[in-house]
Amino acid sequence: MQTIEELRYGTAGIAIEDYERELDRLWKELQDPASDIRQEANERGINVQQLSDVQRSDAISLRSRGAAFGAEVTLIVALAPLAVELVKVTGPIIKDLWIHVLRPRILQKWGSQALPPKEDE
């Protein structure tokens, strides 16, 4: 049985709500077959057509940890937190989409330090 994969990143002071809004915008753009982001995913061999009926929050969810008394915030990106039967098909697609398309676009918008990888805590 495949489990949800979680990736951890620093936030560079960007609010989780801003990450949520940007991911929602990118996900919506991804649904348009003529969009640049959809074409980029296709060029990378990522079959986003299989995600056409999947909500962004069902594919990629965000939560934060930390921020108490000035502690650094960790953004936890959960890939494919949806029904187990769908994870088998969509999990690898969602991970490739995050690593090769969505995260790079966020970095392009907010800079290379927007999502620095963090070690498991």
C-alpha cells in the first residue's frame, strides 16, 4: 500500500496562505490544455490529463509546523493525500508535477530561497 509522501521546505517568510493561493492558481492554469504550464508538463512526459478531475487540495496539501516564538516555519507538502486507490495511479504523476513543474514555477515567482528543502524533523 502506498502512503502519502511528505516533503518539507522552509518558507522564506512567505505565508502558507500565499503558497496555497499560488498553487491554486497554477492548478487552475494546468487544467487548460492550451496553457504554458500544461504544455511544460506534457513536454516532461507528465500525464496531467489523469488529474483533470482531481482538486488541487486532494493532490497537494500544505500545512506548516513551527512559528512559535520566532521558530522557523516548516512547510509540509503532502503529495496525493487522496483515496488510496487513486494514489496508485496519480501519486507518481503528482510527485513529478510538483518537482518538475509546480515547485520550479513557485521558485521562479518568489526566488530560489522560497522553498529550501529541509531535512526530516
